[in-house]
Amino acid sequence: MKAIVIGSGVSGLTAAALLARDGHQVTVCEQFGQIGGVTATLWEEGFGWDLGPLMLEGIGPGEPAGEVLAEVGAAQRVRLERGERGICFPDFRILPPAEYGGPYWRREWLKRQFPAEQEGLDRYYRFYDQMMGLAALSHQAERADGLRAFLLKARLWLAFLQVMRMKNWNAAQVMDHFFRDPKLKAIYTVILADFVVPPSIFPGLLIPLVNPETAFDKRIPTRLSPSVTGKRPAFHYVLGGCGKLVEALAEVVRQHGGEIRTGTRVQKITIADGRVTGVRLEDGRDEPAELVVASGGAHEAFFGLVGREYLPADFSARVADVPFMESVLMVHLGIDFDPTPYQPIPLCYYYNTYDVEGGIERCRRGEYHEGKDGFLIYIPSLHSPDMAPPGHHAVTVYTIAPNHLSEGTWTQRRDEMADKLLAEAGKVIPGLGERAQVRVILTPQDFRVRTLQEHHSFGGVAPVLGRSGAPHRTPIRGLWFVGSQSESNAGVANSIVGAWRAVRMIRKGM
Ligand SMILES: Cc1cc2nc3c(=O)[nH]c(=O)nc-3n(C[C@H](O)[C@H](O)[C@H](O)COP(=O)(O)OP(=O)(O)OC[C@H]3O[C@@H](n4cnc5c(N)ncnc54)[C@H](O)[C@@H]3O)c2cc1C
């Protein structure tokens, strides 16, 4: 078939690579001048920084997205290194200890910090193990066929029964069930700032899955012991930057005869008799196709490119209900000094508040905290020295930020807001802003342009209880939707696996 893929982010390129390998004639249309969407790497004056994701979950060998990358022939083209993140609060830091303390060292460390919570911590980690086992089973079941799939699904159901009573609990309820101390609760819920979703609406069962112990110490093995169900997720850096991942996928597309056109914006998805007929480009040209795979913003794709008149009311309502995150303010720096005395590992999150619910709610209301509530510092040149000139380092500082400021615009206030964020980061790495030789600022406005989203949702669909992303299958025959705003959820690994799921349905003619 002639297939057109809209968008060259990691989801569009995965779908394109799979379809090209299947023998379809594939064209990828990307509106921006560079491929990769938010998984691109930026370069300036010899410094390289990732535009979006930093440390990726689930892309290693045998992991959900890793298996797709292997199937498509891209895995062997990227080099991965296990990563970990530190988290720092006003009165303590949780960093991997110099001497490895086993897979549950954080539990034991936390018991010493919060002696009154020892029993709750033991209960939490039993729940944690159940959820990790469930996630591993679910991955195995999705990939299995026949009797094995049936048996795995039965095991999955039995395992789910153990936590079923919590299925509608929000994250705050789950935390209240195990702990009393607000600081301890914050340790497990601050990561929700990454989704801009407050604990009161975040699905409680996901708390262990967004806090895997392997994220906090790369020495923790992914397979614990034969008695523990499944593998634990691993976190990896893509050496040389995440852009290498999209380049690898793009190579596969081209190698199998596919074409990738940058600077090519799709204006309309053309439809006749309930079936897709192709796309209309910005310059007015029509490109016929029997198959169109759209990625990017769900509202933009369905309400803009398709048009509500072609969609049943219930489908439009589902798309309208897709919950979004907010955006980010990001400052990339090139520095000429060694930052490791202040931050010993490439990635650390700094939180200045324990009021997780309030901080996130304020961001959702459009109140920007100017870096005061927290930020992260990422130094890719620590794992990939080629991302900075010799003797130099590439540093990224970013924080969540609302799409629109309550006063003024991001364009008017970009330098002021970057200075304020760097003033906070300078409390961690002294002189960070002042001593930078190169500085690149990306505001929510820049991200809107980069992704062509009216409301930039930086990770994709927000994990909110009872709501979900847009379906891969659409009411228009031959039109499919993939990416971080789809039902497969946000993030790089989900976007890759979601594209694989959509192509699997296309293959089966569903
Ligand atoms: C700052 C930041 C940090 C992140 N951190 C992490 C992380 O640590 N871990 C993780 O897993 N994920 C992270 N993510 C999320 C992850 O990067 C995304 O979920 C994923 O990369 C989305 O891929 P995608 O293909 O769905 O979308 P995108 O990368 O947005 O790609 C969509 C593409 O479609 C193009 N497009 C849209 N409309 C049109 C049109 N009409 N015509 C032509 N082209 C069009 C856009 O230009 C864009 O290139 C982060 C994201 C950001 C921004």
C-alpha cells in the first residue's frame, strides 16, 4: 500500500519503519525542518543537548520498546548505557550510595530516616513487588500467542485480584494507606510533577511503576531472583543523545525505500466515503494514500486535519476528553568547568517543596513557579563526552511550566524567566548561569511551534484516573493514530510500543 505517516517523532518513525519493512511504500511528512519531534538532539558550538527525553525506560534488550527496536532493525544502531537519577529535597538527598546496598537499599535507608514508618514501608514494598510483577506479566502476555498467551492472561488476572480493591484509588489515597509522614509521601509523589498531574487525580496503582527502584541505582539487576516474577524495568541513556534513536529509525525507513520529507506540513487528511484517500499538504498539493498514520496532537489530528464532521459524536467526545500535561521551560548551557563536585551523576531532580498537590495544581492553573518549586539538572556530557568540546560540559536545566503565563508572554519574558531558573540552579552548581559560554532557551511557545500543538503537552497524554488517550483505530477506514497522545500513553517507550500495536492491527487487517 501507499502509506503516509504524519510526523517524524519516535512514534511516526517507528510506524514508518515497521510499514516500510512490511513492503509498503512509505512517505513521512514532517512539518519541522529537522526529524525527531521532541526526541531530537540540538547542537550548537560543539555542544549537544536533548530537546526532550533524557533517560529512557523500557528500551533495553528484551524490554517492551527494546523488542520493537530489535524487530525493526534499529536496536543494533544505538548504543545504550544504564542510567539512574538522584532526588534532592531541602533537607535530604537520595543518591546512589558509593557502596551498593542491594535492590531494596532505599527501603532500608528510608526506614532509618522515618523510623515510625517501618511497617508502612514494608507493606508498600510488598505492594511494589506485586505491581512490578503485574507489569512484567502484562508485557509477556501482550507478546505471547495461543495457549501461552491464555495462561499468562490467567496469571495476570490472578495477580490483579490482589490489588483490585485499589484500582480506583488515587495516588493520595494509596500514599495515605501506607504512610503518615507528608515528607515520605512526597518522595513517591514528586515524580508526578513530571506529568503535571496532582496526586488527587493520578491513578494510585501506577505509583510503584513511576518509582521503580532501578531508576535510582543502575547497579540494581533487572532480574532479581528466579522466585520474583518478570524483569524490572531498566533506564538507559542513549549515548550521543536521544537524536541517535530517531536517526536509527530514519535509516531503517530509508533503507527499505521509504522517504522522509522535512518542512512538509500536512494541512488536511482527505476522506471519501468513510475511507482515507490521502493528505493535502500546506502548498495545496494532494498526496494520495491508502493508509495514513497520524501522530502529534490528538485535537490537532482529529479536529484539525480530519474535521469533526467526519467523526461520530462519541469518538469526538473521547478525543475532546484526552487529558493533557503542561509544558516546560528549558535552558541548555555550554560550560567550561567540571560540575561533578556539585552533581556527581548526569541526572538529578531538585525539589524545593513537599506540597506536591499544591505545586502541580498551581502550574495547571497557569501560575508559573519560576523554578522555585523545583527543576532538574542533566549533564549528558558525563555519559557522552562527545556532546561537549574537550574540557567542557553540556548542561540542561528545565522545569515544568504552563503554556501561557498569567502576565505577559513567553516570547516577551524568555530571558527573564531563563535567568530566574538559572538563579535557582545556581544554588546547586554555583556560577552555572554566569559562567555559561553558550545558552539556548526553549520556552513553551518554542515547543508549540516545534510540535505544532495548540497546547503543548510535554510528555503527551496525562495519566489521569478514568481518562485515556485517543484510540489507535479511528472511525475512518485506513486512518490510524499513534504517539504520545494515543491510548498507548505518553513517553518514548509507550510511543514506540503504541506504533507497533497500531501496525500489528494494520497487519491483521483489523
Ligand atoms: C522536555 C521533555 C522531557 C521528556 N522526558 C521524557 C523522559 O524522560 N522519558 C520519556 O519516556 N519521555 C519523555 N518525554 C516524552 C517523550 O519525548 C514523548 O512522549 C515522545 O517522544 C513523543 O513522541 P511522538 O512521536 O508521539 O511525538 P513528537 O515527538 O511530538 O512528534 C510528532 C511530530 O509530528 C509533527 N507534526 C505534527 N503535526 C504535523 C503536521 N500537520 N504535518 C507534519 N508534521 C506534523 C511534529 O512536528 C513532530 O515532529 C519528554 C518530552 C519532553 C518534551
